[in-house]
Amino acid sequence: MSVKRSKFIKHLEQHSCYLHRNGGKHDIFRNELTGKKTTVPRHAQLDLFLCEAICKQLEIDKL
């Protein structure tokens, strides 16, 4: 199962995670509350398990 990247980005922003900087093929997002950072690939569709792993790294609720 997959999730649209735009929907996942909105989920991150609702949980105080914002774009920290752009990388080559990934964007780096940072949780303002905890200071945790992780990468989000620039694909139109993201795997649900990947999204859950990113949420865990940023210490926010899953989708």
C-alpha cells in the first residue's frame, strides 16, 4: 500500500515537522519539538511502511 507524498507532507506539517533543507534526491525534515531529523524521498507515492518508519524517527503519530 502506498501514500501520496503530498498527503504525507501535510501529516508531517500538522505534527510540527518542517522542511529543514533539500538534499540531492531527498528532503530533510525536522521536528521542531524534539529536534529529530530524517529524510523523505521525492517520489510521488511513498510506501506505507516507509512513512511509518519516518514518523517513528521523528517521534510523531503514524498516519
